[in-house]
Amino acid sequence: MKEPVQDVNKTFLTMRIMALSAMTFAFVEAVVFSILLYRAYQDRGQQAFVATDTGSFAVVAASSAHTEFEARNLVKAFMQTMFAHDQYSFRFNLNAGLSLIEERGGRFLFESFERGQVLQNYVRYGARQTITVDSVKLNMQARPITGQVYIKQIVFIGDQRSQSKPLAAKFALVDTDRSDRNPFGLLITDFDFIPYNPAVSQQEQAILREQESARQRKLREQAQAAGVPLPETPAPAPAPAPNR
């Protein structure tokens, strides 16, 4: 009878060891899970959220903050795609720009282009529009990042160009996931136009004067070729005699 009793004792001992091992494993697993859960809530608690006119957005932690160069390049890329195009690049550039701005601001700009019949005018007149970025001012210490951008737009119709039109806007930058369409990891929000009235440079004035002179010469040549008499150019008034 001893052998069966010993077998039963061994069986109970083995089951006891297995139970203790299972309890130990469960305890360790619970501890590890608790640590991971604590860290997750701690990180979440350290993450800041900002409320804007277009909703709430998570801001970047200081350890993963974007550089000023990254923010500046995002703003330049947005302005160059959203406000510079012709009939061939209009839709492509617009789609590229819309991926860099939050939905409400993008819809506002898109509907403005639709109301102004920008694409139709490109096709009708063979026009194109270019921009130059004068400056991008950023406040990298603010959360979200804020700033202003200043550009000049020039419209070309054939070989004729318009006087540059100044345009400026204020904006905020919030954190977003990086993607092929937005590799910057930032999204423009609260985009709104602000006044900007710089003086026309002397260089641009000279270009416009030369352009107008060339246009007048071309009109005279066309009129002469068609046999249309040209009005006589009035002689310049004599200079007044100096006072003695």
C-alpha cells in the first residue's frame, strides 16, 4: 500500500508546484502590465492638448519638438502649391496644398478659388500665377506653434505680367502623423489673411515701365501695318526760363 500512497503524494506535490509556478507567473505578468499601464497613462498625462477654432489637437512633447527649419519649409511648401499654378498644375498643386492644412481652412480656400473661377481664367486667358515668399515669422515657443507668412503674387498673361499683389496670413501649426503627402509631421490650422502693403520696389517699377513701353511700341507697329493713322504725340512743353 505504500507505493500508491507515495504516488498520490508525488502527484499532489507536482500539482502544488505547478500551481505555485502559475501563481508566480501571473503575479509577474500583472506587475509588468501594471508598469506598462502606468507609463502609458503617465505619457498621456504629459501630453498637452490645445483648443483652436477648428477643434482640439495634440501638441508635440518637448523631446520630439519640430525644428524651425521643418516648420518654415512646411509653410513655404504650402504657399507655393496653394497660390502658384497654371491650368495644367492647378489641381495637382491644390491637392498637394490641401494635405498640409486642416479640413475647414482647406475648404475655405478651395471654395474661394471656385468662386473666383481661377481655373477657368487660366484656361480662358492662358494665364499663370507665381509667388515669391518674402518672409516667414514663427513663434516656436508657443504651443501650438504660431506664425505669419508674407508673399507677393504675380499673374502672367502671355508675355505680360501684372504688378505684384502682396498677400499675408497668420496661422498655427499642430502635430500630425507623417505621411507621403505630408512628410513634415505638422498641419496648418487657424489660417487667416492679414493686411500686408509693402511699397513697390524700384526694380519692379522699372520692369513695369519697360513692359508698358514695349506694349505701346507693339500697338504702334500693328496700327502702321494696318494703315491706321496714329495720333500725333504732343511735343513736350518747353522748360520755363530761369528767373533772373
